[in-house]
Amino acid sequence: MKIIVIYKSKTGFTKRYAQWIAEELKCDMVSYEKVSAASIAEYDCVIYGGGIYAGKIGGLKKIKPLLANKPKTKFIVFATGATPSAAEEVINTTWKVNFTEEELEEVPHFYMQSGLSYEKMGFFDRLMMKAFSKMLSKKEDKSTEEVGTQLAIIRSHDISSKEFIEPIVKFVRLQR
Ligand SMILES: Cc1cc2nc3c(=O)[nH]c(=O)nc-3n(C[C@H](O)[C@H](O)[C@H](O)COP(=O)(O)O)c2cc1C
């Protein structure tokens, strides 16, 4: 099975996960910016990864149509984010925002917690995070998940780990 990992990464977290997955599966890897329908035509399996920005998986909207008329190509998605892996409800909401009900059943999807890098963020993203952080800190009656998020986004952190790729790697190996 010919596999390619495509990634969209602003601050490097998704790229690192894409590299780990491609190394483990010994397959090709390319950045989102270089992808066209023609360039992925030869692959049996396309693994797409993007960072989550305000609930949206970066680049997924552009990738989906490239796979739309290729029923034989296995399409798998992973998303990286600062949401703690234990916050299942938040992560499930993210999937529902990014996929239709049909897609949710058809497209295997995996979440990998990564972190946050204020140093590598662009100006507007930094502004947005600071505003979000301030809004959360002012909010009364925060849920446990909101308290967790508030603490997580105060500063840059990196908890990405190669072990988080295990479920997706296992899944792909079972397809072979
Ligand atoms: C403006 C902004 C919005 C973000 N929104 C979310 C979010 O909704 N959910 C989440 O889990 N992480 C969120 N994050 C954290 C990123 O998803 C996380 O750092 C991700 O791994 C970035 O991937 P990249 O470095 O490959 O672009 C956000 C980060 C920024 C800068």
C-alpha cells in the first residue's frame, strides 16, 4: 500500500507528528502547500494532519475535495491541539465541527495533544490566544475543562510525544 502523509503546520507541532508517522510507516510526506490532486493520485492511502485553530482543523477544507472522487483511496485524518487528550467532549465537538455525520463514520480520525508556542505564532494568532486566555480567566463558574484549558494556554508548552502516534500507526498497519 502506497501511503503519503500530508500536513499543514503553522508552529511546527503537526509537522513533527507527520514526520514521526512517516518515519514509522516508512512512507512519503509532503506539506499541504505542495499538494494537488495529481500529486496524490498514485497513493492508496492519504493521511492528512492539521493543527486545530479555533475549533477548525487547518487545511482540511482544501484537502477533502481532492479525495472526494477517489473511493479507493483510504483517507485518514489526524489533528493536533492544545486541548488535553482527556477532554473527550471538547475533542468530539471538534470532530463534529469539521466533519459531516457521514464523514465521521467513513474517515478514521485521531487526536494528538501537542502544545502551544507563543514564540512561533503569528501576530494575529498571538492576539487571539491572549484574548481567549483573558476571557477564560474572567469567566465565572468555569467547568473543569475550562479551568484545564485556562491553565494550559497561559504560556508556551510542548507535551507532544511520539507515543501519541501509536493508535494511528497501528490502524494504518491493519489496513495493509
Ligand atoms: C489562534 C489559535 C487557536 C487555537 N485553537 C485551538 C483549539 O480550538 N483547540 C485546540 O485544541 N488547540 C488550539 N490551538 C492550539 C493549536 O492547535 C496547537 O498548538 C497545534 O498543535 C498547532 O499546530 P501547528 O503548530 O502544526 O500549526 C490554537 C492555537 C492558536 C495559536
